[in-house]
Amino acid sequence: GAVRRKLIAANWKMHGLSDDLSWIDAFREALGEAHDRDILVCPPATLLAAFTKACRDVGIATGGQDCAAAQEGAYTGDISARMIADTGARYVIVGHSERRAGHDERDVHVRAKAAAALEAGLVPIVCVGETLEQREAGEAIAVVTNQLGASLPEAAGAQGVVIAYEPVWAIGTGRTPSPEDAEAMHRAIRKVFPGEGAMLRILYGGSVKPENAGDFLSRAEIDGALVGGASLDPEGFARIVNAVW
Ligand code: PEP
């Protein structure tokens, strides 16, 4: 088998009400036979406990979309990594570009959140990615590897974290880099973990759809996908998961 099992992750963003727990059965029905890969769903925080309970024993892991840097305290409205772990969820996304842009999260905050996730026993999915301007200036690899270096806590080993490479210009836009450009970035990211890069799972994210999933997931350097919009449709997400061969 492969050194790194592919991981297909759904990021529901701010979508989903209690009725949408029916997604789970529809997805499983569309999925068919089990293949050798990991499946993760990150629903909104309001659904996380119910979703995690419903996914227990059916081979779907769950995760949060963000966590606080602190584990408890006077932080009205925030949700800690320990609270996410307490639901039975195993992962948490940190540093998504929508948090970096919309909530002014910087690398230093992302690093603190990733550290809190590790402390709570969660696997942080650390998101990085360049803007279109940075790519067009030829700076994409330097920007992303610097961002990653500054967003990773000291304690982060290649086996305890997942990295999501999500070019900002590809998220929700229908545009994607070529699989070759994504692979080149993944190769550069792997070098940020000297000596253990072979263990690191790096997901590609940004406008992954059933139609293009195989182009990315068939690449040796690409260990999975982080899927936003297309993950809300259970049949479409099943097709993306089944693009792993
Ligand atoms: C994301 O939110 O992580 C993402 C990649 O979104 P989309 O698939 O909609 O581009």
C-alpha cells in the first residue's frame, strides 16, 4: 500500500442545519464499496457533536473548522480545541484563508491555534496558500513555505499534522492551478519537514469538483483534497472520494 493514505476532507463552511444530518446516509449510499482512504467531514460547530455521533462506526472522521488558541476562559463566542476533542472529533482546520482574510488571523495566531489543537490531541489541518498577485510575481513557493514555517508550532511533527495547500485565488472561484503546479508546491512544502517529509500528508484545496478530482488525487505528491462547495452535495462528494484509485 501507499506510504501515505489519501485523506478526502469536506469543509462545509457556514452551511448546514440539523436536517442536513441526512447527508451522511445519502453520502454512504452514493459511496458504495470501501476503498483504502480516509474520509473527514468538518461541519459547522453547531452540528459537530451530533455529526460525530452519527459518523461513529461508519468510517467517517469529523473535525472542527477553527479553534481558539486557549483551551478555556473568558473568550465569549470562541470554541476551544479541547471542546472539539470532547465531541469525539479528531481534526480541526486552522488558518483557512477565509479566517486569515475575514478575521485578521496571522501566522502567529494560526501557530497558537495549531499548538492548542495538538495539546488537545487533535490533528490540526494547517492551511496555507498564496494570492494571485503573489503567484503572478513568481513568489508562490517562497510565500507558502514562509507562511508554513511561521504557522507551525514547535511540537508539530509530520505525523501529527496535515497541511492543506489552498491557493487563495482557487478557493470558491472555479479556477485551479495545474496538477503539475500543485505538485511542485507540495514538494516544496514537504521539504519544510526535513527527514520526515515522506510521512507528511499534504492536501490540495481550491475548486475541487467531481470532474477534476482525479487529476489531483492521482498525483503521487498530492495526498488528498480539502473540498468546500462541492462537499455539500453528498453524491458529488462521494464521486470525489471515489476518484482515489
Ligand atoms: C475550502 O473552503 O477549503 C475550499 C477549498 O473551498 P472550495 O472547494 O469551495 O473552493
